[in-house]
Amino acid sequence: MEEMPKRVKDRRRSLTPVSIDARQGADRRIHERVLVDIEVDYKADDTFLFAYITDISAMGIFVRTNNPEPEGTRLNLCFRVPKDLGGQLVEVEGEVIWVNPFRPNEPTRQPGMGIQFVDLTTQQRELVMKMVRTFAYLDDDEGQTVGNS
């Protein structure tokens, strides 16, 4: 007579439960985003364009525009650190990771593109981090969006 296989305990019960927020697609970013209002010039192929950065993190930015570039597009980005933070010009490369197209019937939804920084130098990364930390601190103190005065 064949031996019956041992019954294995249902391991699903012993696994750490996933929070409801995680199951519902909550924001899973690991890098802090802060709201800003900074002018940015960007170049895609041979086209030079102008828009505004509305949030920034250590890994990238969101650029508000009614005409976002397609996902996967590489961009040369140029923006200036606000004067009260030193006023340096930041020139970096980024890649469009996601797009929020312009939707005239949804005016509360901000059109634009999420751009991930690509190949930042140590100096560029430190400058971006300085901006993020400073804006986050100011935002906590003032509860407002910080602009480029």
C-alpha cells in the first residue's frame, strides 16, 4: 500500500499580510516628493520646449505640460535652483517614464509627464537632494508650494 503524503500546513496564513493600501495601488514611491513651481527648459530631439516642474524627488520630476513627450523619450533638462538656495543652473538628462495626457473634460487632473533622472553625477545628485530637503522643510513650515523667486 502506498504511503499517504504528509499534510503540509497552509503557509498562506503565516505570511505577513499586505495592507489594504498596498493592495489598492497606493503611492509606493520610496523617495520623498515635494511640490515646487520651477521653470524648466527641455530638449527632445531638435525641439526646445519650456514648462514647469511641479514636483521633484531625488529620482525625478513631474513636468506640467499639455503636450507631454511619449514614454521612453530621453530629454535634456535645464532648470535653475531658486536664488535663496544658490541659484545654480542644473543640466541633467531624464527619461519620460509615464504620461498624463491632457484631458479637457477633467480640469482637476494635471497633464504632464513623469521624468526619471538618468546618469546623475555625484554633484548633480547632491544638488537635487539639497533642493528636495530644503523644499520639504519649507513646505512643512509654511504649508505652501515653494516657487522660484
